[in-house]
Amino acid sequence: MGQITDTNASWIAQQLPALGIDLFWVSGVGDNEPRLTEVLRRAFDRSDLVICTGGLGPTEDDVTRECIAAMLGEDIVPSAELEATLRAYFAGRGAEMPRRNLRQATLTASTEALPNPLGTAPGWWSERAGHVLVAMPGVPHEMHRMWEMEVVPRLRRRLGGDVIYSRILKVVGWGESAVEERIRHLIGGTNPTVGTYAKDDGIHLRLTAKCPTLEEARRLVDALDQRMRDELGNNIYGVDAERMEGVVGRLLREQGLTVAVMESCTGGLLTSTLTDQPGSSAYVRGGVVSYATEVKAELGVPLEVLRQHGAVSPETALAMASAARRQLGASVGLAVTGVAGPEEQEGKPVGTLHIATDVQGRLAATSQQTRGTREVIKRRATLAAMDFLRRQL
């Protein structure tokens, strides 16, 4: 029904490359025995390893155990050892174990229990004819612990083989096709490989190598990384989990600078995003949302600038940046004004953006035209403003 977001699958997918495991399929299915059994049977037949989460609880709609047993053609039998562990879990919390939890104290002939000290649902490790099925709880913190402490050691003992190492370079300033055009001669290799993806925070380039050791894979990716930087230069702003607001924050801290924001079309999103980073209070002085023209004037934007150039103009953006720096006592002022839509403003089309910085009295401005819904334009304006500040720093 779309009410549950499957974060477990993406988390597990991120863990597999370091083990040298290629992920070919991700499936989602509801708590329905015939459908779940069919999905598990298909997965088990076509894959060496099947990993599933959820449906190991004590209630009637927790049917994963029954479906695994049906897929294997085996009976579910009680486990005295698991029952004792469950009773001890409840006793340790001063509670009596409900009878329905006995459903969790069961196994099949091909199944080994995976301990779960954080909850009542043990995991299942089932093997048949060289195929392995791992079932873990759906509760993320229980699943994470089980994966790291129980599943990964077992997989490492079985697998050996190659390691897959990936690195993501994040690019702004160009669209996906423009980026591909510039690095076309670097794409198409078999090891390492390059994948390009358009994301909300720019274009992601995923560099991936597969080698017998992590060190060898990292060396291949390092070499390709350098060639990418030679081609794309400062348009690469981050690596892997780095975000633009974190990169900007680091530059401000390293230079001992503080920033103040005056924003119009982004409606507070720019300041909010800059303060998403831990410790941002050390370099973000504050921000003001100045939608109305008279508010811009009250905050220090000269009336003659507003009258001559309008509220949506590079001249006004520059005046806003200087006013923000002055009024909030920062060493850097950052401003954005534009037309988020859905109607044009001052004869300017929807998607018009003007961004400016005042870095200790050094002024700079840029103008862009983007497209999208109001929400998309605000998000793109926020990213563009942070990127422009990054380049000025």
C-alpha cells in the first residue's frame, strides 16, 4: 500500500560489494503465504544466496518461516534450545512469555538459528544443494546486528573469491549527458567500470573494481578517480556519502569564516540545508527569508537597486548578500532570488535564478535558468547556491 519504505534492501545491497557478492535481483512481496513461497522458490532456484528480512515475528501475519519450510519441502519442528532462549529473554525483562512467541522457537531440518539478543525473532540460515537462504528480522537495528555479527562471518568462511570496491564521485554544473560526453573515453572498460546516475544532488559517477584483494581494487579505482578529476576538475564536489552542505561547512570551518543567508525563492530551504550538518552553529550566523520587496528593503537592500533592477535580478542578489553579511555580522553573505513559479514574476520566466556571495567584501554573482515544479526549482536553487559559495571559497 506504499506505507512502508524498504530501507533494509538498500542497506543490505550496500554491504554486499565488500564481500564480492553480485546483487542481481531485489524483490518485494506482502505477507501472503502462496505469493511469498513462490517468490522464495524462484529466488532460491536462480541464486546462490537469498537474503530476506521481515515476517519472523510471533503474530499470524508473520509467515516467512512457514514459506521457507514450504519452499524447502520440510516440516517446521519445535526447538527446545530456542524456547529456552526465548523464555530467558522475557524473564530477563521481568515478563512472562506469551504462548504465541513459541512460533519463533522453531526450525526445519536444513535450518540453523541465528541468535538475536536484541529481540525475540531468531534468524534462519537454510542450506540446500549449495544454495543458501538467510532470513533476518525486519526491525532495522536487529537486522543490522544479526548481519554484522552472525551472517557476515558465515559468508566470509564460505565465499573467499574477489572483492568488489566502489566509489561515488559527485558532480555538479553539468547534466548527465554533458558529463558523459566529457568522460566518454573513460567509460566502457570492464574493470574498473563506470556508471552514471542523475540524482537530486548532482550527477553520481560510480567507479567499481573487482579484484582478489581490496588493495588491488582500490588501486584501480584510485587511478580512474584521478583521470575523472583531470577531466571534470572542480565540478567534482564530493565522494561517497559527502553532501554539498557538508563540503561547504568544512570549507567555512577550515578558513575560519561564518555565513549569513538572505533567500527569497527558496523560502528558508537554503538556511535549513546548511544547518543540517552537526556543528553548523559554529559557522552559520543565521538566515532570513525575504519574499516581499519591502522586506528586502527593510533588511538593507537599497531601494534604488530594487526599483531599477527589480527583486529578481543579479544586482538585487548582490545587494542581498551584502545586506545579510552586514546585518547578521558574518564574514560571508549568501543570497538567492528567483522565480519558483508557477507564474512568472517581473516578466522573468519560471526557473530564473540569481545567486550572489559577499566573501569579506569580495562580491560575485551568477545567473541560471532551470526547470521543474516549484518544489524541484527550490531544491535546485538551494544546491546551486551552495555550489556557488563552494566555488567562491
